[in-house]
Amino acid sequence: MLIPCPFCGPRGSAEFSTVGSKPPPRPVPDAPPEAWHDYVNIRDNPAGVHEELWQHVHGCRQWLVVTRDTRSHAIAAVKAARP
């Protein structure tokens, strides 16, 4: 799978590391236990297009938001995580 890094150009996925889907918002410190349970344990596992966080660890080391289809691994868009 080639990932078109906006800083380095197209690179193989072996140069990158992913943390998966963008995480949900963190609960406030005094949130009820159910909110913390959901934050830590409940994650979507979508079949289709969604955004993931990737880091170009063997290149520019930038964090990227990759819009990818989980069914085909087709990449629709890549942008810097920080504008």
C-alpha cells in the first residue's frame, strides 16, 4: 500500500506507523465510570471509509490524517494532522 505523504511523496506503508482511528473525545476527569469505560473499551470498527492517524516514522516523522477504505485499503486523502 502506497501512502502519498504530503511532505515526502508516495511511500510504502512499511515507513509508517498507525494508531488507528481518530480517538473519541476524552471524558472530563470527574465523568461517571460508564463514560470512562466507553472511552477506553468501546471503539467503532467501521467497514468503509474513515479517518486514521498515521505517523511517517521512517521519513519526515509528521503525523498525518489518512482517509482510507477499510474494505479495499484504497486511500482517498492524506493531510497533515496539524495545519
